[in-house]
Amino acid sequence: MDKLKFATVWLGGCSGCHMSFLDLDEWLIELADRVELVYSPLMDAKKFPEDVDVVLVEGAVANQENEEMAHRLRKASRYVIAFGDCAVTGNVTALRNPLGLALEVLRPVYLENGDANPRLPDEKGIVPVLLDRVLPLHQVIPVDCYLPGCPPDAPRIRAVLQDLLDGKVPQLSVEQRYFG
Amino acid sequence: MSVVTLTIDEKIVSAQEGQTLLDVARENAIDIPTLCHLDGVSEAAACRLCLVEVVGTSRLLPACVTRAAEGMVVHTTTPKLVEYRRMILELFFTERNHVCSVCVANSACELQALAASQGMIHVRLDYLHPHLPVDTSHQQFGIDHNRCILCTRCVRACDEIEGAHTWDVAGRGIHSRVITDLAQPWGEATSCTSCGKCVQACPTGALFRQGSTVAEMQKDREQLAFLVRARKEKQWIS
Ligand code: SF4
Ligand code: SF4
Ligand code: FES
């Protein structure tokens, strides 16, 4: 059987979900036998490939770069998993939403409380422009599977990936569905 | 009191006349999800999670305030009810700001547990993300309006068990908010006896003990039912 082309993506999140992925420990060896890792912050790959079977997407959509990446990965992937609470609900990344739009959040941080030369971080092509509202992944692209948790613990991640490897629709138990 | 016979989820059960469907279901180990119901205080029928279908009635009825009657045929988990409950939960999650990972009640919250048990694995509606205050003016407790679901359990516990009626609800619709005394900061509400019953009654992380951080606000809800039972039935041992 051909190996599944497997990717992981890091959008607006703290990387905790990826750390939790590494908590899969020796099961990662088993996984490596069954999938081919084609893109991930954990490896050296510059461009998201054209053809991916399964992708874990950590983080909310917080800036334009996240948004473009979300569309790119959706176009190229058969099965998109919202990986962790930030991707599923916005979570900590979306804590800024009640405080106002992007500028209202940036202003007190970079202008009102900035030191020597207060200015907004607006280096074109280098610093991604913030979206006015942080969005959960499914409000930007269609999502095939939700894997909640902050971070989702290794057994949850394994449960979802194991089901996919077995050709089944992933089913999480009630305990594995908790946010937080 | 006379006894009636009814059917809940194909199971024939008997009940005291006047008993609520919720009561009868629980006595018979049939699980109906609830949020605003709290053992020991009156019902508010505010959350609508306990809605059930009763054959012959086109409306859905809240089990916590619907009385059992002879010959009733009740369904508690039809596909329609499952979908409605999920939608109600999504509305709770969008109306205020719930961030379980950084919440005092994480892993001890009835709303969070219901989302998991009722299969609300993501929210299809847009989040409103309102800007809401946290009042920590009270010496021992605090209220975070971001987490309040307006179940009024605090209002009823304070009024009916403690007899202080510090809490009430002000405003209408989406602007409703629980208040202390005449919408003063909690620390200035002179009717508050600092008994902490509201904190125990609250199903979420909205009411908390000061100094609790993420996942530290464990609550003892049985305590309230115990107090009520003790007073009414002079039963001081649980
Ligand atoms: S109150 Fe409950 S549902 Fe809301 S954030 Fe806290 S733990 Fe989550
Ligand atoms: S503070 Fe807690 S108990 Fe009171 S209405 Fe809000 S959620 Fe319910
Ligand atoms: S428990 Fe019946 S409406 Fe809330």
C-alpha cells in the first residue's frame, strides 16, 4: 500500500499541539512506517506540496499569512484536521477579539506603551498583517475533522490518526472531546 | 398522593403525581442533560437543555418543569432533540467568551462537560466576542461575566437557601447580566453575607473563589442539596 502523504501546519498557535504530537513517543516510529511526512514545522520543507492526504492544522487564523496558508493547504489536501482548541474555537489566540479590531489591539501595545520610537509593526512582506478578528479554522476553510484540547493529549491524536490509518472515520470518546 | 404510570424512552415507569419528568427520569437512571437545574432550589427552566418530546404535543417541553401524568409517552433523545441541544450549547459558547484552557473551572465545568457529552465538538455559529467585565471587588469571591450563562442558579441559591437575595438579573435579552444588590460592585453589596453558596451553585467558571487559577475552581454542588435536605427533613447526615 502506498504511504499516506501526511503534513502538519502551524498557524496562530503556541506550538503546544505540535509538542503534544511529539509526545506520541515510540508510536511515531510506527506512524513513520505508515505515512510519508511531506510538510511540517518539524522538518525542512519550504513549500506546502500539491498533493497531501492528511494534514493536522494547529492554530487559529490570526493574520493574512495564516489565511493564505489555510486556503493553500485546503486546495492541496484531501483530509483537513483542525488540530487543538485554537484551530477549533480560536481559543487563546482569539482572546484579543473582545478587545476590538486589529488596530485597537495594536495601538495600546505598540504606540501608547511603546518605548523610544513607537510604531506599528508594518514591515511589508515580512511581518504578516493581522486580521481584524481571529477566526477558528472552519470559518475560513471547510474542515473534515475536529481534534479539540489545549493541547490535545497524545492518546487523542493517536486515536484520530489510528482511525484514519485503518480507513475509518475518526471517532473520539466523550473524554477525548473536552475543550481545554 | 396518587401514583401515575408513563413511558420514558420505551421504558414503563411509575411516578408520584406532580413529580417532574426530570425527577422521574433520574430515578429511573434515564439521563436528561440539564444546566439551570440545581438540586435543592426551585426550577427556572432557563437553559432549555432538558427539552423532551411528549407524544401528542407538538411543542418541546422542558423536563424540569413538566409534571408526569398518567399515560404520557416521553422521548428524551430523538435526533431532533440531539440537534437542538447541540445548538443550544453552541449559542452558549458564542454568546459570551468561553476559553476553557485558561478558565478557573476547566475540568470542573458543567457547560464544558455537556459540550463533550452532547457532541458539540465545534461551533458552527459566529462568536460574538462581547467585551465584558470581571468584578473582583468582593474580598473572597469574583464574578467573570465572560463565563456566565444566565442560568440564575446563583440567584436562586442566594435567595432560597441563604435568604439574602443579593443576586438578580438586570437588562433584557442579550444585554441581560447578573447583578449584586442594585447593580453595585459585589464588594459594596451590603446584603451579601459572604457565605459562598452562589459560588458553589454556579455551573461554570463565572463565580469563583479569589486566588483560583486555571482549573482550580472545583465546586461542591451537593453541599447545597445537603443543606436543604437537612433543614427540611432534619437529616443531618448525608
Ligand atoms: S465556564 Fe466552562 S465552558 Fe466556559 S470557558 Fe470555563 S470551562 Fe469552558
Ligand atoms: S454567575 Fe454562574 S450561577 Fe449565576 S447565572 Fe451566571 S452561570 Fe449561572
Ligand atoms: S434544566 Fe430544564 S430548562 Fe434548564
